[in-house]
Amino acid sequence: MSNNAKNLPEVKLGQYKGLAVTRHVRPLSEKTIDQEMVHQTRMRSVYHNSTAPAKRGSRVLLDFVGFMDGEEIPDSRMEKVMVVLGDGKLMPAAEDAIYGHTAGETFRFDFTYPEQFRVEELSGKTAQFEIKLHSVAEKTTPELNEEFARAQGYADLAAMREAVRAKKRKLHEDAADRAAGQELLAKAGANLTVDLPEAMLDRTADNEMRMLEQRLSRSNITLEKHCKNSHTTAAALRAGYRDAAERNLRSMLASRSIAEAENITVSTLEVNNEYRRLSQLQDTPEADIRRVLNPDTLAAALVAQKVQRFLLDNADITTVMDPEKE
């Protein structure tokens, strides 16, 4: 057990079985399925080199360098840069200059820096940029038809549509379970008998207020102005953060206590499997995930998931289909 766990207050569980909860399931419209079917084709788009002039949506491979007064601008050279025109990764003047050119061309364009440019010595000055266009490629997206469906392993387009429907429906059902499970855990936390450490709640609320002020300051907004715009007060904001801290602490204590009472555990294998899943999901090396997420924290999260599943399995559940949003 970690030191944090040893320092937690003792609790007495209240009711946690047979709690009432409403599962809200998002509707699944035919429009959503249509959009996902089209998305499946776009995911399988490929680029083919083209001799046609570059246009919005073209993928280009280029070298880029700037000159001023005949001298190369320091740190302006970029080589073998691949971008899709129109995605905003190049400055607009560069994109405009590329349009209409073909692979193999080298060309220049002028650009005048803003008067208040971040590099003072460039402010208000006109530079000349040279672009060498190595390649221009156009995207081809497969048609959504029977052939495409069979290429993805389905018997036909109708079977693919039903598979998409089933996958989307499961996502909606799983989301409803997660929300209901979190609500049940919060209810179990509210039913605890526990003396919460007031100082911990105050510190959490104060930290949240500090982080809010830091975020606001990056946008040159004062806390006073934020409160005025939001029709609230600093005291009300802090009270909200403190209430949230209490709910979170109660939920965490309830999760630990229910897990102990019901012998709900996770194995080292389950923790390791979750590290691998997160690594694949985030396309990040597993070692990097482990550096920022320690095993105790991950294990506690997995236990909480199992506890929420247990609460759902032992709850008085009403499932409703939410109205479809227009």
C-alpha cells in the first residue's frame, strides 16, 4: 500500500448495492451511420504523384528558404517538408505562391513581415523566399460500393453497414455504462460515513484557483473580468472547486472500500496489458507512458472501473434513449 493510501481517513460504507440510476443512451441515427461509412472510405485514401498543378488539398514535398538583402535568413531553411495545402501548416503567402506550380519547379515570392513581428530585426521588412517543389500528389478516395465493402472483409455493403451500426451502438452503450457507473460511485461516496480532511479539500480548491488564474493570465484576462463575464464570483468558483474535491475524494474512498469489501482486485498482468493498450491508443512508447503514469495510479483506475461495473451489476437501472439532437 502506498503512503497516500495509509494517510487516507477511515470510512464506513453506507448503501452501495441496489442504488437507483438512469442510463442515458445516445440515439443512433442513419445519418451517423452514413457519416461513418464515408469516413471508412476516407481512412483508406491514398496519395498518387501527379504532374498537375498544385491546388488546395494537394500534398507537396518541398524545400523552403528565405533571403533578405541577398543573404539567407538564419533558421529559415527547411528541407523535404511534406504538407497538405490548405491545412494551415504553411504561412498563407507560401501556400498562395505554391498554387499553380508543378513538381520539379523552383520559384520565389516576396513576403513583407508585420510591423510588430516577434523577431524585431525582421519587423516591417520584405524578404524573398525560394521554394523547390519536389513532388505534388493528389488524394484518391475509394468509392463506397460493394467492391469496397468486400475489400474490407464484408460479404456486401449491407453487411458492412450492419457492422458499423453494431460498433456504433456498442460505443453508445459503453458510454452510457461509464456515465451510470460514475454516478453510482458518486452516490456510494455520498453514502459514506467519513471525516474528510478539511485542509486537503482547501488545498485542492486553492490549487484549482491558482491554475485557473494562470490559464486566464495567458489570455491577458484577470480573474475579476472572468467572474464578471461568467456572472459569478471568486468565492463561488472556489466553493465549486471545493465541492468537486469532496465528491472526488468520496468517490475514491468508496472505490477503495467497496473493492476491499467485495474482494475486487487487479493483477500485475492486467496493469501491464493496460500499459500496452494505452501505448497503442496514444501511439506513444510504453516506456513514456510508464514514466508519467505509475503502476499504483493505473491499478487504482482499473479497480475503480471494476467497482463501477460491480455497482452497475447490482443496481436498480432504468435505461432511457435520449432524444435525437437536431
